[in-house]
Amino acid sequence: MAARIKSIALLSGFLENLVQAGDSEAIIAVFEQSMSILFDIEKVLFFLPDKDGVLLKGRTSDASSLHHLSQGLVLPVQRRSSLIVKAYLNCSLTYMTADSKQGNLADEQVLTAFRSSTVLFVPIVVHKNPAGVILLGLPESVRALSSSDCKLIQVIAQQVGLCLFLEDMQARKKQEIEAERMAAVSMTARKFAHEVNNPLGIITNYLATMRLKLSKESDIQEELGIIGEEIHRISSMINQMDMFSQTVSPRFELTDVNTVVEDIVHIIRAPLFASSGTVIRFLPDTGIPKILTSGDALKQVLINLLKNASEAMEDGGSVEVRTSMLLKNEQNSLADAIEIVVEDTGPGLPDSIMKNLYKPFVTTKKNGHSGLGLSIVQKTVNDLGGSISCTSRPSVGTSFSICLPLVSKDFH
């Protein structure tokens, strides 16, 4: 009776933690913790279907001892010789032991990685449909669980599966809404750019004609020059919007990232940072190799980020640009990659901006800024097959991290 009361109390705690879990990572971590506390099971590996339902992908929490194993672990659903796949498709509780010869090579490799004599496959079922399978490496002293323990694990797995399903539904809905919003923004940007650039071009031509008709010594030349510069600035903003709406295919070539960064830092040091007294430093990792990417696109990304940094530090400060290697056993979303960090000691970004950092038309700046700079930066980095992230602390500064893969899948 005492053991039953204890299990109920622990289960209540699990359900409370599950309700508070904010994403799939947290949901999986709660399940791992519950298995450890309730059954002394330390090795837990999820296989969850991809969005098309053709692959089962390995998942764990970041803290799991199997986290490294789970990365890149994939099983085709059509490979029905796998006991893992069978447990998923048949929604059946299944044991696999070290002396079992029923599984295929993939099953045996997973069992070896678990270093457990017995692995229990627990199906995740949502609305009577398979939604995944959980592998549990039983302690060496345990060959099988009691029927009551199996039922309890299935109840917990059912709740976890439902939470993962709801979280996935929310994420997909959010992506759909964002895609629709971005499509509307792109259409508006294209129309606006087309309609405005035509009269701007005509005005620019008339200004050029007027300046040719006037003598070079005319007092109006200076005023016309200022008007021309302002029209050029407006045109640049319009072109930026037009670029945002287009699907760009960067030209990939073997590129020395350090050389690209060094050139940009050298070019912008005086015009962007000299007047404020801001110090800019470049700290290259001289051991990084050349990669297949677009040097021109990378330059545009760096100019945008450094321009933002300079505008954030009108009273001076420091900017540091670093390059380094990221290996696949580190905490990065890519495999082997090169990281470029742009870090400033500015005032930092408010939470309201951080939440919508890469959305178009979101900006802290005034004086006619379009709020498209970081949207274009993210789009360009994505076009390069990379990823970008940002951290910012008030009164400390802001840091952008760009990760570019060593080999681009888009290079032909």
C-alpha cells in the first residue's frame, strides 16, 4: 500500500511537471526524469515520426547520456524488419534482449549503444494512431517489468504523446500563419517597389538633366545634389524591400571566410566607427578551412550586422568579430560548421524586439528605417544553408552568431 501511495504521489508530480513543460524538449526531459525516479531507468530514447510520416527520428533531452547517439539517428518506416518500426506500426509493447535474433542490424546497433541486456519498446498512441515509440534500457538486474509497471509506463507515455502531439500542432499552425503573413508581406513589397521605383527613376533623370543645364557654379547645384542623395536613399530602401520579396539563389564558390570578414572590417572601420570612437576588432581562427558559400551574400550579412552595431553605439564602445570551428559534438544545429560571431557592447535589445527580431518592419530605429535589415540577414543566411541566433543583455550588449556548414547541400 505504501509503495502504491508513493507511486501515485510521484505520478502526480510528473503530471504537474508535464503541464508546465513549454516545448518538446522539456516534455521529453520530464518523461526521462519520471522513468529515472519511478523505475530506475536511466536510458531513454524517443523515435518520433517526421512531418511526412516516412521516417522515425531519434530524440532525447540535451541532458541525456544518449543525446549524442540520437542526433542523426533515423529509421525508415518502410523498413518493417526492424522491431522498433514494428512496435511503432503495431502499437505494441515489445521487449528486445541481447540474445534476441528477431531484429535487424539497426535494432542491434541501438541495443549495443544502450549497453543494456533488455530494451523495452513502448508505443506512443494518439487518437488510436501511432505517434512514436520510446525505447527504455532496463537496469541489468531487471529482465522484464511487472504488468502493473508496464501499464503505468503506458499511461505516462500516453500523456507524453498527447503533449507532444499538441505541441507539434501548435508549432505547425504557427508556421502556417507565419508563412501566410510573409507571403502577404512579400506581395506588398513587390507591388510597392515596382510602383514607387518608376516615378523615382523619372525624378532622378529630371534632376540629372537640370544639373546639366545649370552651370557648375550655380548655388542650386548643391540643393539639387542633396535632393538626389535623398532620392537615392529612398530608392535603396525600396530595393531592400524588393530584395526581401525575392527568392535569391546565391552563387556558391570556395570561399575563405576569414578573408571576407577581414575585408569588410577594414572597409567599414572608418566610415561606421571612427566618428563615435568605437573600437572594432577581428579575431580570426586561422585554422578554419575554406567553405562552399557565397562571399557576396556573406558580405551583405556582415555589413548589416556591423551597421546595426555602429548605430547602437553612437557614444562609443567596442565591437568584436570572431570566427571559429564548430564540430558536430558541440551544441549546434548543424553538423561540422564555421561560426562567425559579431558582438557589441551596446545597450542591448529590449524583450519586445527580441521576440520579433527577424520579422519585417520591426525596428528600434527612427528616421525612415524600414525595419527589414535583420529579416534580410536571416533570409540570406538561410539561403546559404546556415543558421543565425542572437543573445542580448541590457547594458551589456548584443551578440549575433552565424553558423555556416562546411559543405553546402545546395552547391552544384
